[in-house]
Amino acid sequence: MIATLYERWLLEMWAGDFRLAHELVTPGFVGHWPEREVRGPEQLIEALAQAHAPFDDVTVTLDVGPIVDGERVAARWTFGGRYKGGMPGATAPPGTAVSLSGHDILRVEGGRFAEYWVISDVQTFSRQLGMS
């Protein structure tokens, strides 16, 4: 069940069906990104929309996992797309293909995700966008 929940999280919600947040996370959900915390399904939806906004042709793949250990699940993923512009500091031309890989760890509570930690290769992603 937790593996299926994670696959829906990554392959459906992160791929673009943001409203699934209401079904997949608890009302008290906390997402821990290196630069911020996101609380509840509505803030998660906002974060997803912001992550997708500068890109067309978004793809999300599950590379390793999900690996389930009790109430926690971990996986490695790749996010890809074509840059459409609008990111401050980015010099890549629109249409540039970019990808970002990362790792997720999530904690399940009552059949939904209650907490999320992510680590991603932002340096490589920034270079692809001409930001470094």
C-alpha cells in the first residue's frame, strides 16, 4: 500500500495532477525542502505549481524504489522538461531540455503522507539553466 501511495505521489501528483495532494497528504503535512517548509495540501499544491511553471513537456520517472521501511518510504527520481523561461538568473534559451534528479523520504500516517524530506541535484540543474 505504501509503495502504491508513493507511486501516485510521484508519477501522478508530481507529474501534474496537483489536486491529488488533498488525497495523498494529511491536513498537517509538512514538506522539508532545503530552502523552505511547506505545510498542508494547499501549500504543497502551490509548491508543485511553482516547480512546474517554468517548464513544458514535464516528465517524472521513478529510478529506484520505492523502498518501504515501516512507516517510511524512500526513492530516487528524475524530473525533466523543456525550459520556457522566467526563472530569475537563468540564461538558458527557451526550449532547453533540463533534468533534475533527487531522493525522497516520506513518513506515512493514517494511510497518507504526513512528512516529506527531499534532496536534489540543484547544482547540475542550475548549470543546465545557465545560472552558475
